Amino acid sequence: MGMTRGQEIAAKVETFVRGRIVPYERDPRCGTHGPSDELVQEMRGLAREAGVLTPHILPDGGHLTHRETADVLRASGLSPLGPLAVNVMAPDEGNMYLLGQKASPELKERFLKPLVSGEARSAFFMTEPATDNGAGSDPSMMLTTAVRDGNHWVINGRKTFITGADGAKVGIVMAKADEGASMFLVDLPDPAIRIERVLDTIDSSMPGGHSVVTIDNLRVPADQMLGEPGDGFKLAQVRLAPARLTHCMRWHGSCVRAHEIATDYANRRHAFGKPLVDHEGVGFMLAENLIDLKQSELMIDWCADVLDTGVLGTVESSMAKVAVSEALMRIADRCVQVMGATGVSGDTIVEQVFREIRAFRIYDGPTEVHKWSLAKKVKRDWKAAQG
């Protein structure tokens, strides 16, 4: 049997990431708030030359299937820098997907095209500060307002944990109009969107880091609204399930690599008269990694197949997000443990992968929120079965 289209693209991406991008992992331009834009553009130049830039979107603007995307994004994740280099990183990948599905031809030309070409980064302005009691995992708590003013909307509010806001050129802003939550496309930077500070967080793979932002009388032309007034939550749902799953794909790739590094260490390092891998306590951890990696891969592929039938896949993506993020955390933790002190040092990417996965258990909905939503489904289904 020959390779599928997704596997062929993934093989090219893997060769590129392992050969050209892994050496950048020690580049001093990788800071606490993510790699610099200069580094991102340098890596994207290499990806463009290698024919692997934005590999999940086809030349005609079509999109790989979710299942094909899974192969490609797992390959991209073999380095924490890989998804950035080939332009499949969050939040851009999810924003490209949403705009590809729902934006008008005019909005695609203006906002999607520079994202697909890898020239621009984007940010998705939804989460609000807990200190304001704004929308976090519960988007119905949205405090940011959008008020109509002639052929414009005027937006006011505060947002937080806005990934990539610092340096982004395209923004998608969620705000509440009289009709309900609505979504707007904006050019960045804009003086009305002020970055208060970039937060210091446990993770460090996303350019621009995560910002707290004040939106002060932002004027947006009415034709830059995505969909209709009140469509915000519906549009967010289009983006959320696939974006949760693509996170799983990318970090699965990173855990494959961390496992390779830990395996190499355990085979080379000797203690108490034999290689570490021959000590059951160590060998068994690596064996458990294999099982968790395979279960995660199957869960990702199962959910991708569901999304490929055209359904929203909210329940399935919640299940996959919980199962995969928790399994990847176990893998990353074991890799650190197998490598001992080396595992907590910056000498390999294992320590970074551990930090990224710890954050991933919260990003795109904490495990507990997904479990709560699944429990509500259990109750609904039970009630329905009672007739």
C-alpha cells in the first residue's frame, strides 16, 4: 500500500523539521515569551524553499482532511519550533481554519491571505481577566461590548492570555452586541488595542507570548464583522473542536521526540552495573510511554475521522482533549524522570516539552471543564432514554 496524501506531506515535514529546524532549538532568539519574529521569519523562509510552508492548506485554498492534518501536524511537532516554522502553530492555524470556513472572499483576501503566506501572525481575543469576572472557560460571561455607531462598531473591554497579540497583524475580537456575542476582524497593531503587559507563563513556544490587553473605543467597519451580529458563539464552535484537536496533534509530535531523547539517554547512561533501560523502574516508564503515545494517536485519529464526517464533534473533541493532554503529561513527566537531573535542565527540549504540556492541560479548556460538559451529556442522554 502506498502512502496517503497526508503521509506524503508529513514525511516531507518530518525530514525538514528534523534536519533544518531542530538545530534552531538552541538559538538565543528563543526567549521566555516565545521565539522572536525574526527567528520565525528566518525559519519560514527555509520552509518556503523546502516546499513545506502552510502544508495543511492546498494551493487552491482547499484544506487537508482532519485525518491528513493529523499526520502533518504530528510531524511538525517533532520540534517545539516546527509548527511555527511550517506555519501550523496556534493560534494562527485555528484562525486560518475559521476564516477559510466562514470569511467572505473580500475578508479572505485581506486577512486570510497574509496568514496562509506566513507573512503575518494573528491573535484571537476571547478570554477576559478573572479579576474583572470576565469570560474565561465560560464564554457566556463576556464583558467586552460592541455598540453600533452608523456603519461602524465601537468595541470596549479587557482581554487576557491573548496568545501572540504582541506582534500580530491580524486580530479576531469577540465582543457582546445587543444581539449576542459577535466576532470582528481587525488590522493590528491598532492604538485602540493596548497591550498592558505580556504575562510570564510556564510555556514559551508561542511568539509574542500571552498578553493582557485593553480595548478602548476600537472602531471597526461593519463589513469587518465575521458572520452576523450574535453569531459569535456559533463561529467560535467552528474553530474550537478542530483547534483543540490540532493542539493534541502538535504536542503528540513533541512527546514522540521527548520519548526518543529519554530512550537514547536510558540506553547510553549506565548506573549500578548496567544501562538505565535495563533497570525495570526505568524500562517500564518507557514502555508506558509507548502505550500512552499509541492510545493518544488513536484517539486523535478517531476524533479527526468524526470531524471529517462534517459534524461539529464537540463531544468527541472534549474526550480527545482530556485523554490526550493527560496522557501526554504522563509521557513528558516520565521523560523528565528517566533523565534525572538532565531532564530538568535546558540541555534538551524535554524540560520545555514538560512545561508546554502542563500549560496545554489548561489551554483550550481545562480538563475539568471538558469533564463537566461530558457529564452534562451523560445526564442528557440518560433523561432522553427515560422517554
